[in-house]
Amino acid sequence: MACRAGPPLRRRPPPRPALLALAVLSCLQLAASQLSSTSTRPLARPAATAAVPLEEAAAGGGGVARRACTYTVEIKTSCSSPRASPDAVSLAFGDAYRNEVYTARVSPAYGFERCAKDTFRVSGPCGYGVCYLYLRRSGGVGWTPQWVRVYEPASRTPSTFYFGDPLPNGVWYGLDRCLRRPAPGAGAGASPDAAAQASQ
């Protein structure tokens, strides 16, 4: 009995070294950019992106008013901080969709005390996952926050940002863990508020 042979198998040519090197390089570059955007160390915030008080933003906006939410913010002062700091502390935090909450002063009446935890209620636009937080200290005593926790109204898990170093005076200082910051109305990932503003 005769055997029928099938069609000859085609072999793929081996990958070209240049294409393989290019693929590896682009993967490494992507991994490096993601690591740099999710830094866990506090960084100074560029002056160009400093927070604008909500009152000023609303007065100059003229756009659609955003829905307001109330956040609970816990601040733990480091045990290496001065015993009591009367320095004024401002706070700004938000999400990847440019929903930013700004508070001009979150300092307790008698100042931040060493090893103490203080809780504040802060109102601002509703967000979609707090991924950055910055603090700004003004004064001559100095202050070292240990961590800051932000509780969103729709989430049971807080966003925690660790500091541990003394805050510089007069500089926005904090962490940005946002992976991306889409422009308003850019694609399906944009927030409903951003899409509404872009359509007008």
C-alpha cells in the first residue's frame, strides 16, 4: 500500500537580529517609563502645575459644574517631627482625569504634634481613584509627615501616601502614582465630566 505525502512544510525564516533587538529595546523602554511614573518617593511638584483654589477655578471656568464629594483625610505626623508645628499646610490631591481637590489649610488649631494623627473633612470634585497627593508647608518651625490617607466616598480602601522626610518650606512636595493623564474627552477612559466639557 502506497503512502501519500502531504504538502511540504514551510519553515519560518529566523527573526532578523535588528528586529529582535528593536523589540527588546522597546519593551525595556516601556518598563522604564512605567517605573518612573509610579515613583514611591516624594517629589517636588513643578510650579506650572501648582494647585489653583477651587473658588478661583470656579470663577474663571464658565464650564459645567462638577459634582462635589466629601473626602476624609488622615495625616500622621512623624515621631521625628518637631514637638508641635504651627506651620500652615496646604493639600492638593486628585486622579488621572484632572479632578483635583485643593485645600488652602489643613493644619489643626494648635499645630501638628509629634506622633499624632489628625483627621480632616475636605470637599471637592468627585474623582475616580486618588493617585497623586502633594503637601505645601509655610512657616519657620518645620514639619515631618509620616503618611497621608485619603478616603473616597465610593471606596472602602484608602489611598495612602508615605513621606517620612521633613517638608521643604514653600514648595509643593508629594507623590504622583498616576499611570496616565488623558486629555479631557480623549477616548473611552475619560471621565464623564471631562467628556461633557469636551462636547460643549
